[in-house]
Amino acid sequence: MAALLKSARRLVVKVGSSLVTNQGQGLDQASIARWAAQIAQLRAGGREVVLVSSGAIAEGMQRLGWTRRPQAMHELQAAAAVGQMGLVQVYESAFREHGLKTAQVLLTHADLADRQRYLNARSTLRTLLALGVIPIINENDTVVTDEIKFGDNDTLAALVTNLIEADCLVILTDQDGLYTRDPREFPSAELVHEAKAGAAELERMCGKAGSHIAKGGMLTKVLAAKRAARSGAHTLIASGREPDVLLRLARGEEIGTQLVAETMPIAARKQWLADHLQVNGRLMLDAGAVRALAKEGKSLLPIGVKSIEGTFERGAVVACISPEGKELARGLVNYGANEARRILGKPSSEILSVLGYVDESELIHRDNLVLL
């Protein structure tokens, strides 16, 4: 475990609400100062660090005098708008003490779902890192809606990890790491020191979601590690309450749980496809199509599709579903939903006679398809 973190040159560090707030009572400026000091030392050592920080809604709640996290979207947006002011001020002041500049970057899923905006975000973050600036990233809760929200900053941190092709994702939480069972309910639970990112048993180990202040739970962290592994990034889940935890991890000390990425990084275009949190439609495949995609590396042809769900246009991102109901892959579809329904189950040689034209012989070309 130690060697993997010691060799990481570009890190994404995610800090949860429970660590940057005083039990929801506004921001913990002393803790934030400690994160800034550690990141400053990492930066001085030649490492690039992007910080994904929760805390805006919690800070907004404190400023507005709310004791419980609201459920209504407009109230969450209002709390985020108020809280972002405090969050940015505290981080800016903390890093200024070490001669570092910061940049606030607010993202929504729509920013990463659109190819042009995805590339723009990627270029901006890479430029900031090249300039020695510390990007402070949060979900743009002020404008986010149910349809486009990431849902938690663990997922956002994983997407950013993939976006900038970071070597490692460090998720700091109020737990020591991932346990075999929820340690709050089962004191005999054992800490998992190392495992393969994406291993099915990890999801079964996870407890329920977090507190009324924090949105995520251990499950979101395990899923984030699975997502980060697609770009070859390892994930470490550790307690943010450990003294100098980032510096000790960078020195190779074994703290928390490391989830190792064992797959080769996928190409940037396919990574973009894989990172879509929502898809525009679903294509139900037969066993032959599943074999062609998963085993033979072929394109998806209309003859292998049994049914179609959703409304979408040509070029939309759609999911490919196996007969067992599992999402096997996703990709950019060559025909809109209406046309696709007319040619599904038919050989490609009949597309012209059915539609009167042929855009492509494949429903999804293998170059525009990624297996999940």
C-alpha cells in the first residue's frame, strides 16, 4: 500500500462535511487551516493537489440558523448560496498563510455530460495546477436540480479524479476506513486495509448513509473508488482526524483502507462516456449481443436489441442492458429512439429498406462504446 501512495504525483483530496464543520455548527476554521498546511507541504514537494470540499450547505445552515438539513431543493440551494461565501473565505485565508492562491470551481453533472464543457473543465483545472493554484471544488448546489445533481461529493471527487487523470483519490472521513461491517453497530467489525476497487463484497460491507449534516456514507466512497479506478487511480479512505494524515500517507505510512485500481486506464473519450451519471435511454440486448460486446469487442448491431426504453436523439448517451437487467455498457447511439425502434431486431442489411436511408450500419460503434 505504501509504495502506491508515495509515487502519486497528482492527488484529489476530498474532505467531508463532518471534518470541516463543528458538528454542523458552521465551519471549523482550525481544521481547515490544518488541511491547508498539509496541502501546502505536499505542493512544496512537487505534488499537484485538487481539493474537493463539502461544507457549503452546513455553513449556510449555521448562518441561517437552521439545525436540520432541509429537504426542499430551493432551501438547499439557498443554504449553499449563503454557505459558499464563508467556505471560500476560510479556504482563501488559510492557503494565503502559505503563499498559495486558490480558485473556486463549482460543477454540475451538466458540465461534465456535455463534451465541450467537459474538455473546458479539464483544461481549466490542468491550467490551474500548472500555475501552482489549489482548486477548491464543490458541487454547484445553488443551481443544481434532482435531474443533474451528483448526489454527493464522493462521486464528484471520483469524476474530478478521472477528469484530470489523477494518480490517487484520497477520501477523508470521520471513520478510520472501510470496515467489514458498520463499526457503529458492530464493535467487532474489522478494518479492511487493502482490497481491489470495485470488488462486489465491498458494497455489502457498507453501512447506511451518514448524519443529518453529511450526505454520503461509506457506500458512496466505495462506489467512488470503483469509478476512479476506471482511469487507473487508486483510492484511499482514511480518518481526517489523524494528525498530519496527508503528509503521513505521502510518506508511505499505512493508514486507513486502500482500494487498488487493477485495470488499465481507459481512453479519455470512453472515460467521458463512463462518467455519465444519467443516460437518455436503455437498449435491452439479447445474449448474442452481450457476447459480441463483452467477449468479442464488437459494435452493437440492431439485430441484437430486443427492446428500447426512453426518448433520445442521434448522438445521445444510452445504456446497454443485459438479459439479467445489468448495465453492461453505454455509448453514443447512431439513431434516434424512433428510428432505432423500427430497426431493432433486424440485420443491418435491412436498415435502408426500413428507414429509407443508412447513417451507420451499427446502432453503437465500438469506438463510441465503453464496457462498465
